[in-house]
Amino acid sequence: MQESHTNDLQFNSSEHELSMGVELELQVLDQKNLLLTPRAAEIIESLGGDAFKQEFFQSTIEIITGVCNTVQDVEKDLKRSILKAREASAPLGLTLASTGTHPLADYRDRLVTPSPRYHELIDRNQWLIRRMAVYGMHIHLGMKSGEDCIRFNYFFMHVLPHILSLSGSSPFWQGMYTGLSSCRPTTYEALPTAGMPYLVKDWKEFQKLYNFLLRSKAIHSMKDLWWDLRPSPQIGTLELRFCDEPATLAEALGIAAFVHALAHWFRDHEEEWTKSHTPLKRWIFRENKWRAIRFGLNAEIVTSKNGKTTVLRKDIKSWLRSVEPYIKQLGYSHYISVIEGVLEKGNSSDRQHAIFTKSDNLMEVLRHNVSEFENGVPNWNI
């Protein structure tokens, strides 16, 4: 049912401030050739429950956690669901992988999941949406109000390139090395209601924007907003949607821990941060995102209106020092140690490129990706 064009958009306060939910989009592969296969529905049918969901393409399975208060809760939830999915896949001759793109897949071969909404999206967006055979991780943060959601949204726009670069796992597209640390975001940015969100100063202004988008038929509901960061007012969260699907569970949990620690830090330091930080224009946010897409952790991001830059890897380390009290308080040190390993040794895109440089064989990259997912931890011994 189409949402009202005139009623105020209500934000349903989260029961627990800064609670978490995580969604992972996994690749469904044939065990023998490691190519994508349209059999996600068979896995989901054998599992049942709310933790598993079909996605736009039939070769994708989405795993969804319940509402969690800590990353430890997220870990228990995801480990249980991933184990179930793997156990259900094996007898079907299937296996799973977890990177932002499948290095060899041709999007033209992907089959769309039958659904009135998906068919409507195809009719509206045509070729643009058919290209989106990509995989990402979404993180929800519980918010007390729409006003809080807008303020947290603005803060996280500053650290978007930091988080994106840690998740980078999509250097290949249709058998080609793209030269990008993350090519996945580029498929979304072609869509008119995706990519960087519009800047608004408060919830009232967001309501006006949302109602205008509805009235002008730019969207039909909140589901049509595929921004990098998006309020989810029905469930009372801010949703971070820009990450590549991390190659391993350890990296996914490390990124979730970093995000959660940042959220706690901002909650307690918002006033001083607002006074001390340099307000950045939307084009600078966009430029910084592009640099993370292109160069990953080696990017130099713009940190002032005057064009001052700093290396992204260095700035992430600075933020880790800032949030260290929360890392200790929340018991996240072992999760963050994986992030520190990524900073020192490289993200998934770096590892995949190193394998390809050494072997000149994308099947070796595929085997590496599947092995990392199965082991749950990065393999830097390349």
C-alpha cells in the first residue's frame, strides 16, 4: 500500500537506544565451479524462520539478526544463522561466499526473484537495476527519535569513507580488475534515489523532503530510498547501507564494533564535536567517498574547507584512539584487533588483488574468497 502523501512521517522510537541489527547478503555458489547459481530459495525453504530472506536476485541469500544490544549478541546470532545456512547448502551441492562482488559473475546471467515489487523496480529502473548483482552489509542503530536519527546521520557521513574502506571487497567486476577498492557502490550511484543522502538540518525538514518525493512520484515509499545512510522510522533506526559485504565474519563483527563504539562516542561527545569540527559541504562528503571507493585505506580524504587532507588509514587509527574507552567498556577489543589487522595488512580487495597478481587466475581468487568465508577470518598469508 502506498504511504500517505500528507501525513507526517512518524518515527517509532527504538526500545533500546543504540541497539543493533545486522544484515548480510551472501552469494549462493555451485560447489563444483564456484559460480553463482539461482538456488537461494531452496536453502531458505529448508531453513524457514525470519533470519533468512530472498533478495532481488535468486543467487543471493540475506541473513538478518534480531535486535541486539551488543556485538557479542550480533556474533551469536550470525554464527548460528551462518552455520544453519552452510549445513543446508552442502546437501544441495551449494556453498556460500561473502564479498561485495563475485569476481567472475556476469550480471546479465542473474535471475530476478519473482515479486511484484521487484518487477516494478525493473520496469522503473531498467538496465540500471539489472546491473546490481552486488552484495553488502547493512547495520541498524536504534534511535530515540527522528531528531536524534538526523544528527547521527550527519555524524556518520564524516566517517563513511573510513567504514567503507575497511569493508572493501569488490575489486573485480565481470572478470575484470576495476582498479577500485570497492566497485559495488558505483552500481548504486547510477540510481536517482541511491548514493549520498541529501543533507537536512532536522526531522521536520526530512519529513518535508520525504513528502515532496512522494508527491512528485520520485518514490512510492521509504523502501525506494537506497541512500548510503537512511532513517528507518518504522523500526526506529538509522540504517548504514554503504558497506561492501565483508569477506569474513570476523571483519563484519570488527566493523560493527567500530560503528557501535563511534555511536557511543558521538552520543556522549556530540556537543563538543559540533563546536570543534569543520562543517563540510555535501560535495566534500561525495569526494571523500569516491576516494575510499578508488583507493581504499590508502585514500587521502579532505578534512577541511581549505582542502587539508589526511591519509584515511591514519584517520581511522585516530578515531580508534578516541573511542578506545568505549571499546574497553563494551568488551570489543578482540573485534577491533581484526580492524587493526586490516589497517596493517589490507582489506579483502587488497588480498584479492594480491592473489590475482600472483596467480593471474580469477578462479584462485574465488577459491580464496570461499575459503576465507568458511574459516571466518582473513587470510593474509598470500
